[in-house]
Amino acid sequence: MMNITDRHEFILKNLKEKGKISIDWLCETMKVSSVTIRKDLKVLEDKSLLFRIKGGASITNPYAIDRPILVKESINSDEKQRIAQEALKLIKNNDSIMIGSGTTVFTLAKNLESNHGLTVITPALKVGLELSNKINIEVLQLGGLIRPNSSSVAGQYAMRILDEISCGILFLGADGIDLDFGISISNLSEATLNQKMLLSAQKVAILADSSKFGKRGLGKICELVDVDYIITDNKVSPATVKAIEDLGIKIILA
């Protein structure tokens, strides 16, 4: 039977190779109880060597943090550009769409053009300003309290407007896409507004780069099955792609 040092070395070695490991797998492989494994994982987490997650451990932090939008803009910018180009293909002439907050959907706004007329509803000030001078695009800016980290509004004023709105497709960013937890972001007030936005749209498209997969934000927006499209980059694992497609969601790799 392995001693505690051997177990810890085994856990860290396999975690480095796999990225994530489950408690059940560790119990079966090392022939020890789940109580022992949970204690081992806690010790290793206390030493900042891993992150405990539901049912196991991860080598990376599974929880998204609320970074300022200016910081987020510089992260994975090439991937965001490719994702935006794929998202444009979902927009039809004379459509009414909704664009949420976040740097990936803002990249969509920067690339958006219209020859036949388009209505865009958004809580994000940067999106509204970007589109306000573009030809054939009409902007409905939602009102409310502005969050400095995202330059987006949240609260009851925006929610009330959404009671009287319907649109073709909603483009949302996300801080976390988790097969068990669903779609989430790192701010509760914006999560509540996004939930309301979902109810106003016929279709929902999540725009997020591959770094968001396997992570969870503080505020859950919806289950994975509540969205129609997920547009991401080609670094998502084939196993994750298959799991999402098995739920009936169209995943588009940019």
C-alpha cells in the first residue's frame, strides 16, 4: 500500500499529465478510501499544488475572476477575432440581435457591418458606442447602473426594458463553460441580467475562447442545453466537443 508521500507524488504526476483527475479514479487506482483521497487533496491544495473541484482535482483554477475589461481585451485576441468572424455568419439581413458584455462579443461588434439594416440591443456601453456611427445599424442601449469592470449596465431599469423586447439571436460572452455547472460569469448582477436577456431571444450563441472551458464564474447564467450555439477556438479538446454536441448544441470551432 502507498504511503502518504507516494500518494501525493502519484496524484501530482497524474494531474500534470491529465489536467484533471477524479476521486473515484484515484480510489480505484491506489486502492484507498475516498476519505483518504479527500484528505490528500486538501493537503496538496493548502500547499497551492492543485485546485479541488467537484469530484476531484484540477491543475488549473476552475473559478473565473472578475478582471477589468481593459485587461481582458489583450487576452487571446487572435482567437477572439476568429470567433467574431464565425459569429457574423449567424446574422441575417434586417435582423434584430442582442449583444452582451465582454471582450469577445465586443470584438463581434467591432467587425459588424450591415447593408440592409440591423437593430442591436445591448447593455454594454462600449458596444453601443462602437455601433452608434455605423451605417444601417440602429442601437437600443439598455440603461441602468454602470459596472466599471465591464463598462456594462445591470439592474432593474435594464430588466424592465427587456420585458418589452424580442430579438432573433443573443450573443453572450462567458467566464466559465462547465459541462456540469453550465454557462457562468464572474458577476452576479450581470448574470441576472443575462438570464433575462435569454428570455428575450429566439436563439442564443455563446462566444468564448477555449480558456473558459472547465471553469465556473460566480453567477450562473443557464444550463448548457439552454443555448443553441457555442463558438470557440480550435483548442477545445475533442472529448469536450463531443460532450457538447451530444447535448444537441452546435459547437463552431474558429
